[in-house]
Amino acid sequence: MTTKIGQSLIEKHGLEPYINSERVESNCREGGLEGLFGVESLAKTDVINQRLLKKYPTINPKFLGTKGKIQFKQEVYKDEDNLSTYWLSTPLFAVYSLDDPLCRICNMLKMSNHYVQIDSPKNLPSIISRPLIDAIDYKPRSPIGLWGTEYFKSEFKGLIPDKTKEKIRKEIDNFDNNIYIVSEADWEKEPVERIDPLIIGIKKDTCFLIDSFNTTSIEDLVVNSANRSKTLRRIK
């Protein structure tokens, strides 16, 4: 049985099998990791990892390899007599760093092959970049294939609640800054229903489910601010 973390996103996409909510029993007590020597760094990492396993459920990052919409595309190759057609799938989810609202994936087409790299976020741990890359599926239907490069871009436009920000700030050092936001992607600029994004953290090749939150859009923030101002004016 999963925790209530990210219940709506998890239920919508059937992610329950990816989550392990069992906590690991640990004798590691809080504190006591200040002023350590460099030679103790590996032991410190193990202690922190045990504390995190006791505190948070883990989630298998393979869920990031879930494919989204499959598109049928046609492109002119060199001249109008050479029309190349292909099927393309994109990831259902996008991953964002805390410093950049952009997730951008580059798909380089070379005849019947393709090569994928993640431009943003930079330096994603392979445990989460691999599934995203695997979700890009290119299948040419014509013998000539294609040469070229296409980009898929998704933008995060929500605001993170203060309570979630505080939790992130408390854990950021324990995860060596490897904390990310996962939400449904909008590669094609189509409206995406705002389902609670997930906060995940990576430690020692383990993916932890830290939190989920209700995003606040800029539009909602403006409306809420206007409503508060009206209320204050009435009180005065």
C-alpha cells in the first residue's frame, strides 16, 4: 500500500507497482555527522542513506520510461519525391532541476537510427536520464530514413508551496543537490491537466519519493492576490 504522497499522479498513471513504502529499520541516530574527516566520507554517505531509507519511500525510476503520445510524422527528405514517414513516441513525464524550469531533449536522426541526449537539466544522474531516453522511440517507415535534429521542450510553470520548499532545503545537502521535480510533460504545447508533481531525490543509485505538491500557477496567484486585496478593502 502506498503512502498518500503524490496520490493523484500515482493513481492516474498506475505507478503503485514502482513504489516501495516499506521503511528500513535503522539504528542510525540523528546528528553526529559534523566535523568529520575526509576518510570518514564513505561511512557518512552510508549513514545518510540509511536515514533516508527509514524516512522516505523509494520509487523505481523506470516509471520515467513510460511512453506518452505516439505520433505519425512526415518529412520531405532533400526533394519532394523523397517523403520520409516515421513513428515517434515521447516520454509521458518531464524532469526539472530546482534551478531551471526547462526540460529539453534532443533527438538526432541518422537514417534508420537515432541518438538521444538530454540538454536540460544538465548532468542528470543516469538512473533517471536512461529511462527518459528510452521513452523516445523512433521507427522510420520508409527505407531512406531521415537526417536531422529535433528538440522536445517542456516547461514547468507552477509555483512550489513554502512547506515543500522548506522540506527540500532541509534535504538538499543529504541528496548532494540531486533533487528533481517530475510532472506530466507538455512537449507539444498542449494544455496539461495539473496533477500533483512529485519531488524525487537520488542517493547512491536509489530514487526516493520525497514529496508531492499542488502547484500554483501564475494566474491562480494573481487571482488569489486580487481576492485578498478586495477582502482587505472591505474590512477597512
